[in-house]
Amino acid sequence: MDSDIRASRHEGELGKAEPDPRRWTALIVLGLINFIQVLDVTVVNVALPRIKEDLGFSQAGLAWVVNSYVIMAGGLLLLGGRLADIFGRRRLFLIGVGVFAVASAVSGAAVNPGMLVGGRFVQGIGEALAAPAALGLIALIFPDPGERMKALGIWGGISGVAGVTGVVISGVLTDLASWRWLFYINVPIALLALLMVPRLVSESRMVREHKRLDFPGAVTATGGLIAVVYGLLQAAEHPWGSSRVLVPLLGGLALLAVMLLIESRSKDPLIPLRFFHNRTRLVANLVALFFLAGFISYIFLLTLFEQQVLNFSPLRGGLAYLPFGISMGVGIGLGAGLMPKLGVKPILAAGFFGAALGLFLTSGIDVGASYASHVLPGMIVFGLSSGAVAPAIANAALHKVTGQDASLASGVQQAVQQVGSALGLAFLVTFALRHAADKVAAGASADAAATSGYVLSFRIAAVLMIVAAVLVLILLERVSAQPRNPHMEGAMPNQPESAEPTPASGSGAEREPSGS
């Protein structure tokens, strides 16, 4: 009871607080870290042949340059988000950025496969600690609902642009410098954040009467997510019915089921199940799976088409994505600007329908396709639409989240994004490659078979986008920039007059001065 009263007092104080004049500068610095961390998921793809040649990777081992990062980031994001809520968001962010910087330097200086893969594993850990803490901080330093919606929109857009820019940067640096600079460029940006964030952002954390950590919940949640992501990545190389896919997938799902049982009975849960009671948050994270699966598959398969069928060099292939990045930036601006006026639901639905149209246009490619007439139109439509979707999802995933769960919500959202990316690689990309192999076996040319596989996967991705749009229209609540109670403007996004119940073991959001 006392803790609930204290929570209301903290939230009331936040509602009356003046906006921090440092908030937009803080958003820029935090956004830079988000940019390079998302970038590192895709930036190595174009450089993999050079990395294989320089370090002597086997073909099977080369996949771990990507997989090691995705597994650790995807598996630990949920735990990283909750640790940030408990022990301090600024503190976990700085620790994560420091870990990420050291791991980036080690990866860039790698002299053998083990050193690079080990560095990538640790990079993933750094992202899992820093990313949810950063998004949780952003949700708290913007007390005005309209400003918060724009800030979260910019954040979501940064993630999408980074996914595209990775291909461009990778092609340019690999051709003109060295793949090692794909990792070295992270270090000065990380150092900038380590210097600036303590000056720009105050510490914040949830209030807990019990300081012990729920280790059973942490172990089962983390182990389950790591196993699920690993199983999906294995599905990209092995049949779905093989033990190498089914064992980690089923084992991971079993661990997550055990985690739910543990958390439902715990007096002080690491991940309170009340967090998952909100329908809009659940729908937002579900459609994020569809979006990321289609988005990652589009980038991956279109890159293969340009380099293997149209015979683009890595540099030309990277530069070919510039219109995509520009159109996506325009979509982000439109989406973030219109959301405070129209709300999240219409922007998100329109974005998904537009993304489906862009994918259908791209599916018109053939062996004799030209970039200008067959690739560019779909690329621009998909870029604009994806730009609108990314910030809308970021806002919907934080719907009615209080200061208690800011980083947990961020961790859930970003873990879903990692799982969605792995799903895209495991299902859509693998489906395209296996379909192409069947066509070759039936006598088709390699280019015609590959293109046929890409076309089929683009159309499946388009259907997923349409399904996501329908789910948004039917199930999503209204997420607007207007507070329901003017006295609660400092609460988390769209918090109702009576906040969602919080357990007595921890309520409210505790803040410390920036020098703490």
C-alpha cells in the first residue's frame, strides 16, 4: 500500500516537471548508439566474402559472424531491459556501450575466426544491455505526450534506416577501405556517448522493496530466447524437421513456458505478467514480427538479385540502396509528423498496406530486369511505407507503459525485432533459396531459378504485410498524443487516469540528479 502511494507521488511529480532542455540533444546521442547497434546486424553481410578470404573462415563458420551477434542480442534483450529498470537505465546503458565499444575494437582487430566470432558475441551482449535502457530513457525524458510520440517515432525510424544503411556502408568501406572499418567506426561514436550521456540524462529506475533478483525467471527467459533464435537461424541451413532445428526451437519454447509459470508464482517477478495484459502492446509486437521478417528478407534477397543476377559490384549494390534510405527517411518524417494529429492506428495500417504494394511491385522482377524500371519503383514505395511503419510500431509497443516497465517494454520490442529478423532469414529467405534449387533441378537456368525464388518470397512477404494491416485495423486501440488526464502528462505514453496495477514490490519511477 505504501509503495503504491509512493508510486502515485513519483508519477505526479513527473507530470508537473518542466521538460528537460537537454532532451533533444540526448535523443541525438542515444540515437547514434541505436544506429550503430542496428547497423551491426546487417553491415557485415556484403563484406562476408572478404572476411572469409582474409581470416580463413569455412563456409559453415562464416555464418557465425552474423549469427553470434543476433543470438546474443535477441536472447538477452528482455533481461537487459528489466535489469535497466531495476539497477538504473543510465547505468546499464553506459555499461552496455562500453562493452560494445571494446567488442567492436576486438572484432576489427581480429586475426582469426575465433577472435572475430567472440567479438561479435560480446557485441550482442553490449547491445542487449544498452538498447532497451536507451529507449526506456527516451520514453521518460519526454514528458509531453506529443513530443514523446515524435521522439519515439524518430527512434523507430533510426532503426529502420540503420538496417538499410548497413548495406550502403558495407559496400563502400569494403571496396574503398577494409572490412575492419565496419567495426572500428563504432568506437569513436561509443566514446562520444560515454562522455555525453552522463551530462545529458539523469538516472532513473523503478522502486523495489526487495532488492533480490529473480534468477530462475532470468535464466529461463534468456535461455528460452537464445534457443528459439538459434533454432530459427539453423532453419536457414537445415530442414525444419531436422533435430538441429526442432531441438532448440522446442527446448526454447519449453523454457519460455517454464518462465511464465515461474513469473506467475513469484512474489517479486523479473518480468511481471501484467505487462502482457495490454492488447495494443501485444498486437504491436505481433505485427512487428511480420514487418521485420519481410523487411530483412527484402534487403537480403534484393541484394542477392542485384549482385548475382544484375551483376552489381558490392559498391554499386550498396549505392543502389540510397533511394531506399532517402524514401524511408521521408516516410519517417511523414509518419512522425502525422502521428500526433492522426494517431498511431491509421499511420500503421496505411504503412503496412503501402509496404505490401511495394513488395508486389518488386515481385515484378525477372532475369532481364533493369534497376530503374523494375527495382526502383517498388523500392521507393516500400521505403516510404516502411518509414511510416517503424515509428508507429515503436509508439504502439509502449502504449500505456508506466515508468516501472519502460526498459522492459523496450527490451520486449527489440527482442521481437530480432526474432522477426531470424524468422525472415529462416522462412522467407530459405524458402526462396530452396525454391530456386528445385527449379535448377528441373532444368531452369541458375539466374531464372534464383529470380523465381525471390519473386515468390516477395509475394509471401506482401501477404504478411496485408495480414498485419488487417490485425491493426481490427485489434489496435487508439494511441494518440493526447493525455487522458492533464495531471498525468508526465506519465508514460497514453497512460490512463487509473494506471495499470503495479505490484507492491515495486512501483513508480525513481530519478536521481544527473551527477549521481
